[in-house]
Amino acid sequence: MTHTKLTFALNDLAGQHHSFPSGRTSLICFVKEDCETCNTAAPVLEAFHRAYGSKVEVILIAQSGAQNAVFAQRHDLSMPVLDDTACKAAFDWDIESLPSVFWLDENGDSRTHFEGFIRTDWEALAADLSAETALPAAQVDWASLPAWRPGCGSKHLDPSVFDRLTAEAENSPIRARRIEVASSDDVAEFMFDQGFSDGLPLVPPTPERVMRMLSGTRRDAQEVVATVAPNMGEATIEKIAINAVMAGCKPEYLPVVIAAIEAICTDEFNIHGVTATTMGAAPVMVVNGPIREKIGMNMKLGALGAGNRANATIGRAVRLVVRNIGGASAGDVERSTLGNPMKFTMCFAEYEERAGWPALHVERGFQPEDSVVTVFAMTGGPVHIVDQTSREPDQIAESLGLGLEGVFSPKMKKLPVDALLVVCPEHVDTLMRAGLYSKERLRARIQEVTAVPTAESRSDDTLAAPAGSKAAATVSKFASTDFIHIVVAGSEAGKFSSAFHGWVSGANGSLSVSKKIDLG
């Protein structure tokens, strides 16, 4: 096996520079101070240096920072001890276990390579060196040494070190501009000052963290996923990963974040309008399919609240992408009159196994085994709908319908506006008492109980029709049952459902959009 591509450029303990290949036969060994096996090997290597050093360049490459000098003093080493605290040489040479010994000729080709301490290997190396150099054998008390001792893992294999070194390699997928933070600066405060934050602290997106995040997808880091309004910034996989890091996501969440970005950046969803409206709209994300349990999303107790990392950080990552890539920061394009806590995050999973209804994504044309994220533009919620006394399906359905009267305003009817109704399991049980109470029946019941005679419908403080009008038609809350979206979530105990109130729907507003999550 040849090692002609293997190089290093390191300083020894005195600050003298050494590089490889040097044009000489070399004996190179990687070590670290706290490795017992490395401490066993060090006196043997020093004996080799003293015996063959005139013809073979014997070098130690050590990973222990300030402890490298302690290691050299402990064994009275006279050979060069090079500082590889950053572990870059170990990474480049693909070291696994220490000590790791290479005997290389003047061209850098390998004569011998082994790891750990197997006494017969070291004795054979001593004999080969003596024969090659025509020098007397090194003075080593082999009988006092262990027959076998396993090595220790190289420090570069620590995940945080390995990810950093991978990010710095020539083939690194990271292309984003790096920002240097002064050692005296507080990183969290620096990110606040740069305007990256939604008002809460961020996780610093270091190269190693971004590399780790990118491991959550097989898609190319420079693939442009979407153009994010209002600034029409290009959202690459890498840039989405950076914002996912800042939001606190795990790598396995990244495919969900990517799919959500693909959904909100469609013309149908209209993230520009959702962001800019003074009404305070924000994306609400519902996740369906196997991905829910795979990444530990919450669909049960407290599903719409705090406490679950996946729910909270996926929603937050999407919002940070809109802010940092799209340029939608509060007070600029973001002009919400009151604001909306959902602008921090709102993402949850549907408890699709709990009802006899088709899950949301199946209703929208996907297969049950597909993992899908659906985005809605919502202005209010979640608003509780409380009914702890009804025992009949139509009674619960009536309560859910009357609970939606507050969308926009109780006096406003025939709204072309989406509502997302989240039905809790106990209310589902009541609905199903006499058999399947379909979503279609529930939607029809909502329209029925919210209907009033057209003459009594108000769009402002004036009756829509004069008193005494013969008009007998009624008008319901929503312009169509198509605007009523229904999912199941929540704990098994508690008769509290909830609703999210939508923004303007249709061509002048926003349509809900579903995207299949790419898990390849």
C-alpha cells in the first residue's frame, strides 16, 4: 500500500517546523499522553531512535496539547515530538487506534504499518530496521513488555472533532460565508446584535454542527430548494441546515424542515403575504406519517405546546429561514399589528391512529405510509373549545361548530377562510359513540349550527337585509366545507379541543399546501 498522498506540516515542542515527506526513510508513530499503550510504546520508540536515528527519521505525532511535553519528559524522549492537538494529521492519515506506527521509505511508500502493541510486531520491526540500516539492534528488554495490549481511539474520532475536520476538508459541502467572532465577544450576544435571532437565544452554527445537520439528508448541500420572499433569497440545503442548527434541531429533523420550506415558498401558500399582513398570520405545520414517531414528535399530551424538541425546533427553523434568508424581520416587511406567538413556532404531529377518519395527508391524496408536512396560514389559536358535558355525537359536533364562530368575528359569515380544527381524543370518542361520525358529517354539522338567516347576518354594525325581509335563506360561518380542516391530537384525558383561525384564502391570500418529506 502506498502513502504518497500522506503529508503533514507540524511544529515540534521547540517550535521547529517538520514536514512529510522529507525524502528520508521515516518511522512515524501517532500517540496521545493519556493512552496506557502509547506509554508502553514510547520507550521502545526512543530506543529505535537512539539505535537507528542516523539513518531513519523517527518522529512521534502527539495529540495532547500541553500534555505533549509531559509525555516527552516522562519518557526522556530525544526524538522530535510534533504537536497534532488539532488532530488534522490523524484525520488525514485515517488513524483509528493509537499507537499507530508507519515505517515509510524515502518516497513515502509503506514498508510496515500496525496499531496497538503486539510485542511480536514490534520485535519484527526492530529486526527489519536493524537489517535495513546495517546497525546493531536496539536495546529493548522485550521480556518485560506485555505480549499484547489494545490501543486507544484517536482523538480525531470524537464526533465534535471529526465533524470539524470534515467541515474543513477540501471536499467540504459548506460554502456559506464564515463570520469570525472575537474571542472576547459573547457569541449569543453577537448573534442577537447581527439580527439573526427571533428574540430567543440561538445555537451557534459552527462548521461541525452544520456538517452534522447536513448528515440528516442525502440531498446536495448546494441544491436550491426554494426562493424565499420578500428578499427572494435562495434557500439552499446548506442555508436551511444553518438555520436548523440555530433553531436547535437534530439532523433527523432536517428533511421535515426542508419539506416545510418547499411548501411555504409555493405561490399557493404565499409566504410574502402571510409575513407582511398586518393581521399577524403565521405558518402552522402539521406532520403526518411514519416520520412522526421516527423523530419523536409529540401528537398526544401537550401536542400544541412546549416541551417537545422536534415540534418546537422544526417550527422555529422554518421561521428563522423566512427571517434570515427571506429577510422578513419584525418592523421591516413583517408589519403585524399585534404580532402572534405562532411566529416563534407552531408545528405538531397528528395523532392519526386515534380516530376512524382518514389522516390529513391521506385526505389530501397521499398514501398512509408517506411522511408529509402540511402548512396552513393561521392568524389565531390554538383557541380552546370546551365541552365536558355533552354525551351525544351531534352535541359535541355542535360545540365544535359554535367554537368556530369566533373566526375573524362572530358576526362575519360565509368566510372564504381556512380553519384548522384539532379534535381531542375524548371528543372523538363521543363523536364515534353510535358508529363512524365522518369528517364530512362533522363539517356539515359545523355549517348547520353556525347558520343564521341571511337577514340576521351582519358584516358590520348594519343588518345585511332590512328587518322584516322575506328572505328565508341562511348563511353559515364558512363559504364552503372545504375551508374546514380536521385533525386529531392531544392526550387521552380532557375534553378540550382547539381551533386555529385562518387568514385570507384563495388567490388573494393563502392556500394550504402539503409536501411529501424526502427521506432518501
